[in-house]
Amino acid sequence: MRIIRHFITTVLLAVAVAGPAIAKETPASVDFKACPQFFVTGAAPHIPASDHLRFRSLCYDAFAVLHSGRSKTPVFVAQRLNRASLQAAAGEKRTNKFFADARLPYAERAQLDDYKGSGFDRGHMAPAGDMPAAQAMAQSFSLANMVPQAPLNNQRSWNGIEQATRKYVLRAHGDVYVITGPVFADNPRVIGPGKVWVPKYLYKLVYDATTGRAWAHWMENTDEARAGRPITYRELVNRTGIEFLPGMPVRD
């Protein structure tokens, strides 16, 4: 089955329609030199190059975000988890204080008003339940870590995937790297005055650095969606166009 590489394709189409004014924009740096610890061997995912996607890298205490100013959502969010970090997270209380990240230009970031009355949850990509300290917990409520998510998807099906991932990490014998993100249709639905893009699908890649095994969860962003059989790493790369683990040998 042929699967469109939704995010990259959609953004490039938007650029083509936008015209010369967009073409003059200067791309932001997408390196993660300030927080390489969230990536295997410090190497961030490889994404097809473009001058117009408005990518910006953001480092937080417990995760890293590659943000798109065009979709006003993450492209991906990366974490490094292990038994100790999740044991610390078990004692943390949710703050539920969502905020727009002032490090992003106003025109490139989602605002709280974008979600009001939209019918969508503010869905964490790096889950609050993974946060090992109070400051990390507070940071996880940045809208740069959110996508518009169908409410029952967020609260039930996707939450189940997050819990299953934590259970695996607690059994693992070392670090587990997790990369989570949205995938968009060619003509994405938008919400709010800022026209934040609504994902068609969500994915969560899990890579066990000790065993070299990787797999990915893939779910449609609907209330009716249910968790299915995980897909392979290579299938995720084919669907998204992103090489998440560059240069790493990966076992299915």
C-alpha cells in the first residue's frame, strides 16, 4: 500500500501556494547541541531539508522538541527514559498549567485560545506521566509539546500506549529512547484563530538501546481509534519520511 509522507508533503505544498513572501524567510537552526542526551548517540533524526518549514529546536529538562511554525505543533518530541527516571516520575503531581512557549515567535506558536471550544484536547507528545521532577512536569505543559487530539483518543487509547511504554521501560535494562509526533493529511483541518493543524495520525517510536530493538505505535487521531499491532521501524520511516535513528542498526 502506498502511504503519503504526510507532514513533509503537506508543508511543501503549503510553501508552493504561499508564494514569494514566504520564500524570503530565513530557516531556524534545527540542531540539538544543547540537549543531545535525548537522542541515541546524540544524533537527532534526519528530515528532508527545506528553507521554509520554520523548524525550531527546543530543549527542555526531560525532552526535546522539533517545532514547526507552519503547523504550530511539534514535528517530533524526543525523550530518553529509564527505570530510575520513571520511578522519580511516579511521585510528581500534574500541574495542568498549559502555556504558550515564549521562545517561539508569536506568529509561529499555538495559543491557549486556539484550543478553546475546538472540541480537541491539548494532547501531550512527551507525556506528563513521564516527567521526573517538578520543573520538568511544568515544562511538559508547553503548547510546543501539544497537538490537537481527539478527546477519547487522548484520554483512553493513546493513554494506553503511553502506559504500555512506561511498563516496558520499567522492565528494560537500560535507556529507552522514545520519539513521538503527529502526521498530517494533505489538507489538514485547523483550529483556532492561529490555524493550528490537526493531525490525521499519531506515532510513538520506541527504541531499546540495550537490545537494539525498535517498534512504533501508529494510531488515527479519532475518538474511535484503538491500538493495533505495532509497525516496524522501517515502516514508520516510509510513512513519515523521517530517519529517526540515523546510522543505528535496528532490530525488529
